[in-house]
Amino acid sequence: MSFKTLKKNSKTTAAKLQEALQGEQSGSAQASDDRLWYPELDKAGNGYAVIRFLPAGEGEEIPWVRKWHHGFQRDADKKQGSWYINDCPTTIGKNCPVCEANSELWDTGTNANQNLARNRKRKINYFSNIVVLEDPKNPENEGKVFIFRYGQKIHDKISERIDPESEYENPVNVFDIWNGCNFKLKIRKVEGWTNYDASEFETTSELFEGDEAKQEEAYKTECSLKEFASPTLFKDYDELKEQLNRVLGTSLPKKTRTPVVEKSEDEDDFETVEDVDVDEEENDDVAEEENNDVVVDEGEVGTGVEKSAMDYFQSLADDEDK
């Protein structure tokens, strides 16, 4: 889609986003990527920035991609044992051995097993193109286009503006260049957890105060988001099952069960979805990306592998409430 066509279709794009959000509610890249941006935090774990979400780039219909992942330690309560860190194949409609194991645990009805299922549940990340407008810690980022990875909390704030529950509120396509909103990203540390409750959208405004040259440059600089949910990023079922067995030191049932879908990041109960087709044809036109997901054993302490995995997992843990 050309920049001129984008401007012409600005109003109809908002309706498409409302449909996409409603579809997510009813249905079901790697951390080292230098295209990803996140504000630098102070020693207390607080941070601030102003960003602007950008519309879907050329060849893409929705300005975000969502991806599920699992990240947990064998004995989470004691904070010991091997780590399991992998993207969840339910993202692309495939069966997941962890989701199946969680279903088995949940069905026992015992508190201990259900707590294990909660600790091992899948978590979600979203990816969108943004322009950084204010970055006090790194002002050299201002005016540049990056990919922003965020979690359910921020996505909920986006949804509330695009498709408000109240009939007295006007929907706003926050991704729109001409009638969108800047987003004040306010990060706080609350009881040890990264918190985004204070983050908020400003009133509607035109990006770059109407400077069309800068607007078009930002639009043309956007990165493709498809690769962040490329089928090539996901390990096959047998490999994931083998890694899970190695981490837990147990054997999983051979029977394939329906994958588990949690109601939201903030809820502990589960709900099931329809069985997925494990032979579903994958999209061959998506660029291949190396899968850097890892399983880290206790014996790897000091090799540098565990530190890398710990850093990656901590970023995912912090993202849980985004």
C-alpha cells in the first residue's frame, strides 16, 4: 500500500482493526534483534518515553503480530533446576506438549498440580512498529522507527481506544498517522514486578505535527512483522517434547490432547480450544529466521549459556504484564 493510499484509507482502516481485536477476543524475534526498542530504566526499575504506534506496513493488514511463548524453571518455587524457554506452536495453530501437559495437570483438580500449570502457562507478546518521540535516556533514538515488543497490559490499552466498551466514547485508531495518539509509556516497579498501569494515550494528533515528508519516511522505514511469527521460528512437536522431558525429568503421555488457552495473562483458569491440524500447511513465503530458544541445564553454570537464557527469560517475565 502506497503512502497516498494509506492516507486515503485512513478511516476504513480503523474498522478493520476493530474487527481484528474482536477476532482475537473470540478466538485464539528474538530478544537480541537490534530493531527492537525498549526504554532504558533507572536503578529503581522505572522508565519513561513517548512513542507513536504506526499503521500496518506495506503488504501487511494488521499493525501488530502476536506470539505465545513458554518460559519456566523446573522447580519455580525453589528457583532451581533447568529452564524451558520456547515459543509456543499454538501461535501458528500447532499442538504444544507444554499446553497438553498443563491440561493434564489442571484436570487432576489438585491445587499443587494446578499451580504448576499456572507457572508453566503460555504468555503472550505483541510486536508493532513505532516511532520514538521522546527517549530521555537515549535521545539519539528520537524520530527513529523501531519494533516495540509489549504484552497484554499495553495491548488492552490499545484495544480500549480502538474499540471502547462504552457507547459514549469515540473509537480512535491509535495507529493512524493523521488521527492517532501519542502513547506515554510509564514504567514502574511495583512489588518487584514491572508495571504499566500509569501508561496512557494522549489526545488525538497528527504525527510530526503534519510534516508529510517525515510521516512518509517513517511509514516507508517500517519493518515487516510477519517474520516474528514465522513457522520457521517454531520447533517441531517431537523436539519440544524431548526438551520438556529433559527439563522435567519425566515422560509425558503419548496421547495428543487439545491445547490449552488461558483466558488472559491476569487469570489463572484455563479454557480449551478446538483441536489444531498438526499437518496444517505452513506459509512458505515468510522469511526464515534462526530459532534461538533454549533449554538451560544446571550444569551449564559459568559457561555463559545460562546467563544468556536468564537475561532472555527475565525480559519475558517482565513483559508478562505489558
